[in-house]
Amino acid sequence: MESILKNLENDPDGMSTYEYIVNNVDKVGEHMQELIDNLKRVDCSGQFLASTARFLNAIDHDTFSPWLPPLIEAAISKDRERRYIGSLLEALWGVDYKERSEELIKTDDNFRRIYKRIYPADVI
């Protein structure tokens, strides 16, 4: 695994790290911190951070729940143009997120941060 992590350090944009996680999802558990750290370092747009969060949530929310907040936080930080974080709303909080937005804004800081960026006029 050390050689794989070393190779992923040369990942130019996060796609190789994302693909490694997707293709090895059943084996990456103990190395998630290093993989997330690598994504944070190389993904300048937030695209692969958001994609990884969506993927891990869809595969097994409970198992990967410790890793979702750092992925989401980094995606919010990197995606200044709001091209990728909007997709997290429905993927992570459900198709009814808009109807539950008041509740979610009060209870989930990452939801609030994304919602505020995507729907600035709706946030009080």
C-alpha cells in the first residue's frame, strides 16, 4: 500500500486517487485518512472531493460516515465556483432536502454552508 500511496502523490488533479478509492472501496478503510489528505492536496476544484463523498455515502453511509465531513468540508473550501457542491445536497441529505432545509440548516453545519452558497437568497 505504501507504494500505491507514494504513486498517488503524483496525482495531478485527484482523479487517480478517486479511481483508486472506487476500485478498492472494500480495502481502503485503514488508509482513508491518507487518501483524503491526498485528495485535499491535489484536488484544486473540489470535483473529486465531492465525488468521493457522494460515492462513499452511496456505498455505505454508516461505514464511511467518519470520512464524509472532512471530504465535504474540503469540497466546500475548494469549490469556489459552486460547480460540484450542489450535487451533495440531494446525494447526502435526500431528495427532500429543500423541504427540510430549515431543520438541516440548524443541525448540520456542512449542509448550512453548502445551502447558503447554492441558495443565498433563501438563507435568513
